[in-house]
Amino acid sequence: MGSHRSARGTGRPRASKANHAGASGTLLTRRHFLYGAIGVGAVAAVGFGANTLIQQRNAASSTISTLSVPASNVSTLDDYAEIELNNAFEQVGEYELPYGTLMWCNDDSIATCLIPTETASPLTQIGVMKLSSGNLETVVEAANGASDGFEIYDVRGTSSGLVWTEANIFEGTWRILTATLSSSNSVGTAHVVDSGDSSTETPSIAAVDGYAYWVVMPPAGADNEKTGTAQLKRAQFGQESTQTVYEGTGRMAAPLYGASDGVVITPRHPDGTSYFQLVHVNGSTGEVDDSITLPSAMQPVEVGYGNDRFSFCFEAIYSYGDGIANLGTYTPATNPNGNYDSASWFRFGRTPLAPPAWCGDWLIVKSSQSVVAINFASKSYCTFGIISGATSWGDYLAVSGTHDRVVTISQINEVDTESNANQTCTVRVWKPLS
């Protein structure tokens, strides 16, 4: 585990031309860019169980205070002016990695990668890419539990360490592992900090500074979906001991989100299982320092946190909720200072395909194909262009939290006039001009 090999050189690494159909075919068709072992629930559509939902809202309205946003307090992209990308951002890196590589970044220096192989086992490997140079190194070449039928299915990391998921999908079992990461990309001893079977959903994971986080909860559709226990756990990189920092009843709504100063979870309200909350857990203290409750049965598919405020995403339209009834990504356009009802809000009205992030004062969101940056102070926005040959979803936002760079990836799959295949994962790194 401590050794590593270079998967690509420095500068502008060239991608392998091999067609990893067996591995990346599955990998690239997932909505959340994850393998089949990781799953999330879908949001309810308009009118689903409408009478029941109304009764539940009325019954609990006297005891549960929920987010209330008038439609007049919500702006959209139509209220903003489009500006040229080169007037707001400069591209500071472009790198080519193996086709089908997945990337996540919640760090100012590195991104963690899930790299498909040309074999059935190992199915994937873990890589670390330097944002400044594009140098990609394979740091975990096979699952720690490979001899027991486990494969690597998910990974997150910071400059301090890695957290990854291994699963044996034939037996329905999973493990969460962590390890330290040195400045030279040497991986320390791997610790299995949690494990489970099909009675729990394979955890979503996050890495924030020196900690690994994961959520253990009932699977979607299970008999105990609303009555079982959901737990947010964490472990310090390099330590075997774990800590349960939040516990609630019933499965949570959205995957765990890694912010720069903590994580966001979406538990059910303790006084009403049809109400979902957005809860920010501080990474330094492990305590809740911000939360809001959504109206009954409103279920976000993604959440975010940056610049002292929540973001949340709906992929359905609701028949109630006033200013937050539509699909899209919502966030306060001004710092709410904890008072979300009185804040001015913004809705990015596209079907959410990735959780949002922040780059300085810019909100960064994934549109249908492109990634868009919105500046609330100047009421302007710009679009990161799509690379020729990119697959149908175009550019994908790879960064979470608040950072000084935007990281996007595009899977390029095209054939030239001489029938030569070009299959790469193109990573682009951007910085704001001011």
C-alpha cells in the first residue's frame, strides 16, 4: 500500500487508447458517476400522494418550522447578464487521463481518481492527481480485500488521506477503508473502519481535511426505510477508532456532501419522518452549526454548502412550496446569516446532474451539458465551453466545497476521418481572474 507507480507523466499526460468497455461502460452511464454498488433514492414527483402529504403537513405544521421562501424572493438566470468566460476565468491546466476515469476534488492541491483497468479484477484503481501539473499516480492498485472478492467502487481524498469503499457485490457486502497520504503520495496503512451487508445501503463517503466521513442507513425500499437508524460516522486518517457524530431515524434524502469546513447530511426531522433537513456538521468540532427543514415530502437529490450557506437540488416540480417549488438548484444569493426565510434566493433552473460548489464568490453548477459560474454581486454568469467529442452530458463538475479553482472533467469518445478512436478523460482546471 505504501508504494505507488506513476500512471502518467507530468505536464500534459496522454491517455490510454484502450477501450475499457467492460469497466467504464458501467461507470459512465450512472447518473451520479458511480458504479452499481452505490445507489441513491429518487425524489417524489408532483401530485404523488398529494392528499396524504397535505394531511401530514397540516398535522405537523404547528410543531415543525420549515423553510418558507416567497416566489418574489427568488431570482433566476434570466435576471443575470451573460459575460465572456475569459473576462472572468483563466484556464490554468488541461490534462488527459485514461478514458472512464472519475474524479472528485475537495482540496486545493489534489484530486482523487477512480481509474478503470483493462481487466475484470482489479476493476478499478485509486489515483491521485496534482492540480498544478496534472501528474496522475496510481496509489492503490487493488482492493485491500481482493482475495475475498472485493473491488474498489468509490473514493474521496484530501492532501491528508484517502477514504474508499470496497464491495463484494456477489455477497452484498461492503467495507469502508481509510489511510493517510503523504506529500509524495505515499499511502499509509489501510484501516477497515466499518463494514456491512445488504441490510444497509453502501455508504456515500466524503473527505474533509484530516477526516473521512460516511453515512450508514437503510436501503431504499426496505421495510425499515423510515424507521431504521441512519448514522453519520467519521474517522481521522491514520486512526482505527471511529466516531458517530449524528444519528437519526430513517434513511436520508441525498448523498453525503463534502464541504470545505465540514459535511452536509439530509436526515429526516426527529418530529416528522416526511420532513427532510439540511444539516451542516462542522469539521473541526463534529457538531451541527447550521440547519434548515424543508416543507413536507420535499426531497433534495443533491445538497451543497459554501460561503456560509446551504444549496439544495430538486429534480421534480412540486405543487406547493412557493419560491422553492420548481426543479433546479437553489441557494441564497446573499449571506443568510442563519435566517434563510428572509434571504434573497437564486434558482438555477436546470435538472441537477451534480452537486454545486463555490469558487471564491462564484457559485458553480452543472447544467445540461456545460458547467456554469454565477456571481451574485455582479449579477452575471459565464459558461465553461464544451470540448468537441464529449459524451452527451458534456462537462462534469468534479469539485465540491469552496476552493480557489474549478475542476471539470469530460469523457471524450470520438472517431476521426481515418477511423482512429480518440478516447480520453480530459480534465480542465480554472481560476477566477479576481
